[in-house]
Amino acid sequence: MFHRLFIANRGEVAVRVARACDELGITPVFGVSEADLRAPYARDREIVVVGPPRPSESYLNVVRVVQAAVQSGCSALHPGWGFLAENPLFASLCEAHGVTFVGPPAHVMDLMGKKTPAKRAMAAAGLSVIDGSDGVVADVEEASRIAQRVGFPILLKAESGGGGRGMRIARNAGEVAGAFHEAQSEAQAAFGDTRLYMETLIEGGRHVEIQIFGDRYGSVVHLGERDCTVQRNHQKLIEESPAPLLDLDERDRTLAAAVQATRAIGYVGAGTMEFLLDESGKLRFMEMNTRLQVEHCVTEMRSGIDLVIEQIRAAAGHPLSFGQEDVQQSGHVLECRINAEDPEHEFRPTPGAITRWRPPQTSEGQVRVDTHVEEGYEVPPFYDSLLCKVIARGADRDAACDRMSAALSELVCEGVATTVPMHLAILASPEFRQNRYDTRQIPGWP
């Protein structure tokens, strides 16, 4: 096992990874920007300043982060999620300097990070994929020809994309050129890659993802699915498991195919396959995230398996500590992401000092709060505004919703606006309670 592990991330992510290190007897070393130098989680811990506040000069600076890990004597590095977590060059550079990257091999990350090869690999393994282009689309003319073949509306997506960036919809032939150029421009700005591919736009669908895990010895398991349909601008707001509207036969078929596909590409560690559940009840593969998801806590609470500890063990060369038959899931679990944003004013970020902070009371196996925040914390304007994740469990979906509502009602955050009122409105809405919504709207919120 590793003795020292570098945490190449910040906020709630860093706290989560450090907790796993503490349980494994590993010394965590935090890479922090100058803006996070006095963050509560870095207090009385080993830290290395990796650069100024701007992410491009600190958390996204590959050379600085690897250098910090090497010079601090760390034999492993955990990227968390976001920032450099899915950067194969970063993973390769870590390995080249003797630092074990906690994640899949760089070549697998590269394969799955490019959407077209990923779809081909998953289709070959038996997963259903969304119809569209067979590779990168060369120009507007080719995009128009493909759109005529598959039918409108179509979705143009960045080949190297993620997080909803580099995506544009064309609903008719007259919109293809504009959508193509806008998607290219955003893809270049966000990912440094103008290449696009196309898919038929599935409207009215549900967003479902499958948690998988593999080790170096060919063992691969799934840990069930999560529904992440409640989103804003392709950013998830609420996640839950099990997926409420998923047919059991379709679930079992896709879980088996996901395991087979993961084994076929030589995947190691935690990963997530993302699907759209169309109106016919069929799951269609979209992409694979080669990292741990923000919402991994949902799966942890249902299964009782610590995925971050398993990630570190797998990176250290240990076989999986559990088999498929050991994955027993029970109850219904919800997660709400609470951000420092004002939902009443177009979700405007609200950085500033938190003058009063009282998180909900936690309960073993029933309510969990993952956070890096304490009273007096200054929410910086440079990063994602996530303050905490509240995870609640119930015997069934209604009980989980009730428990989550009660927990959120206990949360006190003064000094900055938060998204708590929106979450409470969603949980109370008939649309959410009766599963009468899809990816096009936030149930219970205008």
C-alpha cells in the first residue's frame, strides 16, 4: 500500500479522498491553490501550493501538479473528479515520474475520452448506442447529409467534450450550419479540439448511469445504476438509485453488457457508463466517464462499499475485495447537490463569506453530508460553487424523499444564497414524486 498520496483537487473532493487515506493509514498531501491556502480542510495537514487562484495556473497545470507530487515524496496521486481527472496526458506524466495515478490506464482513458471510439467499443460489446455519425463529422456539408439520413432534431457534440460544453441542437436543415460553427467554437475554447460528432437528439428521455469497477486481474463488477435526470444545462442536480422508470429486464441486460464491455477494454478502477433511457424504455449508451462521479455516494450508501478506498487499493495492485455476488443493495437513496447559487436570479453564483453554517444532522446509513465547508469559510469565485452533498436513504422512494426534505430543512447557510429552496420545491412537487419529468425540465421549478 502507498505511504503518501497526493490529492490533486480541492474542496469536498479533497476531503473525501483524505478520509479514505486516513482509513487506510496513508498520509494525504493536499495540492492547493493560493485561493485555497486557508481552506478548513487544509488546516493541520500537509499542503503544497500549486499556483495562483485561476485553475489554469494551478489545478489544471499538469507540470506543476506532477512536480508537486514528486517533490512532496508521494508515490500515488488521486485526481478526484473534474480538473485533470480524465486527462490521459496527465496520467501518463504521473506514471513516467514514478507516481501511480489512481484511475484507469492512460490508453484506456484516451480511448473512452474520445466519444466516437468509445461508442464503437461499447457497441461491439453489445450495448445499444444512439444513432448518428460513424466518426468525426468533417464539415457542415457532411453534417447536413447525416442529419437527412438519421432525421431531425440532431445534436452536435464535441469529440473531446464533457459537462454539457460543445453541444448544439439543430431542429431543421436551416439550423445545421449555425449549430455546427457554434459547437466548434465552444469545443475549441473548452477542450482545444474543434472535432464534432453527431447524434439523433432523444427528447423526453431519462438520464441513467451504471457504476462499474475493475481491477488489474480482469475482475469487473457493477454496482447498479443511478438516475440523474434532474439537471440544469446538463449539470446534475439530484441523483437517485434505483432508477425509478427502468424496466428490470432492460436493467439486467444492460448491466451484464456493461460489465462485458468494461472487461474488454481492460478497465481498472471506478468508472461510470452514461445512458439515455428513451421513451420506448431502451437504454442507449452515450459516453463513459473514466473516473469516480460526484454522485458515487448514492451507490456507497446503497451497497455499503467504500469506492474511494477500493480505488486506492486497485491502484496499489490489490484485487477487488468483493465479487458481484457480494454487491447487495437495499433501500432507495437520493443525493442533492447544494451550490452557492441564487436559483431565484438565474442561478447567479454567490461567492463570499459564510457567516453561519449548520449542516443537517447525520445518521449512520440514513443521512450523510459530504462537505468542506465550516462557519466563516470564504466561497471563492474561481471554482465550482458546490458547498455540500446531502445523501438520504429510505425504505422506498417516498420515504427517501421525505427524509431528504427533512434534512435540507435543517441546513442553515447564511451569508451566501444556496440552491436549497429549489431542491425543496423539486422534492415536494407532484411531477417529481410521480416521475412525470425528463431531461428537458426541472420538476417543480419554473
